[in-house]
Amino acid sequence: MKRRTIAAIAGALVLGAGLLAALTLRAPTVEAVQVQAMPLVRTLQFSARVATLSRVDIGSTITGRVQQVQVQEGQTVRQGDVLIQLESDELRSALAQAVAAERQAHARLAGLRSTGRSSTQATLAQTEATLHTAQATLARVEPLVAQGFYSTAQLDEARRAVAVAQAQQSSARAQLQANAEAGSDIVQAQAQWEAARAATASAQARLEQTQLRAPLAAQVLQRSVEPGQIVQAGKALLRLALAGPTQLVAQVDERFLDQLQPGQPATVVADAFAAQPFAARVLSIAPAVDAQRGAIEVKLALEQQAPAHLREDMTLSVEVETARRERALVLPLSALQPGSTPTGPEATVLVQHQGQAQARKLRLGLRTLDAVEVLDGLSNGDTVLHSTKIQAGERVQARPLVWKPGTALSGSPAAGKTGGEAGSAMTNAMGR
């Protein structure tokens, strides 16, 4: 009995030692991610507002009483449409007077060029004939006076008749010259007609100023006038948003400037219409940074016609695709070992190799909020350990986790929290 008891105790001790050794040598189980080639997309989220290319204030250039306001807020108008009509009776009368004066001046000019010119030509011919007769008479009288048949008084009368006829001829010639196209009468009449025409144009312009018209196709944003109101020149009565491509304007934190460039696609959604996203594209990036806000202005253009629910100054959520890899080896950022620079080109991870944890140095590429592209150091199918408690050289057993960029590691709350904190950090940085 004693020998059997000793043998049983010895067997128990051996079995206990074996179990202790087995427990000591068993490798711990560590969560891991299998490296796979998959698409990787980096996006940037920020807020934007709806803006138009230009807004204009419509006001009167004259003082007057409003007769009609023909538009309402929100109404769409075409170029040339009458928006506001001022009282115009007095200006219409002034225009009628100016038109009458213009017609009178034109009639005088036409008369000088036609009947006036013919009349002066006839007068010149008559004076030339009279002068010829007077000269002939003087030629007959002079020898008769020398012979004593006529008196000296008759000679003086003949000479006076010649002088008068010469003066009349000179006057007729001057009048004919004045009635010529470059003559003084024509020039004066032309100037009077042009002055009358200018007065008519001025009266017409002032009359047209009683109608306030749309400069271009636009939408009425604000109306600040009612019929019967007396308005002063220069006061804004309507505010219009000129028709044109709808643009989105955003203030983006300057830290993300290196990720943005014109032409990048974007998805836009209004908070009130979350089920109606639409496409846009980065149009331009301001050349200067707002020093007070540390932000840069980014403009986006819509890819199609603006949705009907968009309103001026509406706030929108924008997600811009800043980089894409159609096929890349991708790891969660949380799998990088402590000491790796978050934004550096290199990092270290632990991989399972022949049952042991092995350190690998990686060369990294594109980064997102929760994932990173591996350019060198890993191969498709490698198992990367997701733990900060394991050291290189330790024996490990890997427990694969399900993961895709933009999702939390399945079965790893810590990883999900990390991704959420990163997203929150970005959201706060963008002012959302």
C-alpha cells in the first residue's frame, strides 16, 4: 500500500508539472488583421453655404412717387422686365415739349436748305440785273452830261443807283453764302436742331428712369418699397440675385490645404434634405489665407442643375474626395506600433511569423482618418497583430478581425473608439 501511494503521488506530481509546462508554453491569443488589397479613398468633410455669382441692389436715379411695384420676394424676372413704375405725367409733358422744339428746329434747317436757298439765289439774280441796268444808265448819262444835255444832278443820281445796286448784289451774295452747307445760317440752324435733339434725348432718358428694370435675369431676394412711397435717388428698393451658375463657398481649415485641388469631386447634402445628395466639384481655391480664422476660401460648382430646394445662404455639408487608390495594401492606423510618427512616411508593425511576433518596418503612402496605405514592408495575406502589449519575439496566436476602411474593427471596441475620436477631431477642426 505504501509503494502504491508513493507511486500515485509521484504520478500526480508529474502530471501537474506537465500541465504547468503546457500552460507556460501556450501562446497568448492576439487580435490581428490580415493585410488585403482593397480600394482606399480619402475624403475631407466641411460645411459650405449657397452663394450666387453676384447680387445687385436696384434703386431709383431720380426722386419720385412709386406708382406700381410689379414683383414679389422670391419671384424670378427676365432681363428688361419692369420691376417698379414711378409716376411719370410731368416727365411725359416735358418730353412732348422737347419733341415739339426739335421739330421746329428741324423745319427751320430744312427751310434754309430748300426754299431759303432758292430765294437767296433769286434775289442775287435780281440784284445782278439791277446792277447791270444801273451801270448801263450811268454809261449813257456820263457823255450826255459832258455834252451839256444832262445836268450834273442826273449824273449823281445814276452813280447812286449803281452804288445801291452793287450793295444789294453784295448782300445777296452774302446771304447765298450763309445759306450754303457750310454757311453761318445753316451752321446755326444745325446747332439749334442738335441742341433740340439733345433736349429730347434727355427728356426721354428721364422718362425712362421712371421704370426700374431688371439688368439681367435674376431672382428677387428682398423688397423694400410699396406703392405711394416717395423714393430718393440712390436708395436701394430691391435686392436681386443675378442668374448664373450656383456656387458653394466654404471656409476650410488651412491645415487641409495640401489635400485640396481644383477638379476634385464632392458630394453635397443639405441637412433638411438629407435624402437628396447631389454632386459638385472643387472650382477654385483662394490664393490667400484668412489670417484671423486660419481658413482658406474654397468654391465648388454643381455638376448638374441646382436642386429646387437650394436657397440663398443655405448651409450644406460637403464631402470632397481628395485622393483615391483603386487597389492598395491597407492597414488600420491603430495597428501601427507606438513610437511611429502619425504623419511620417515610415512606421513599425508586428506580424505573426511562424507562431511568433515579428517587427516589420513599413513605408507608408496615403492616409485617411482610420487607414493607411502600405507601399513596402508587407505582402498581401500577411497577418498584422493589433496589440500594444506584445513584444517582438513572443509566441502568439492570431485571432483575425473583420475590418474595412471607414469601419470599426469587429470585436475591438478600442479600435472603434480610436476611429471615432479621429473623426471627432477632424470634425472639430473643420468647425462643423
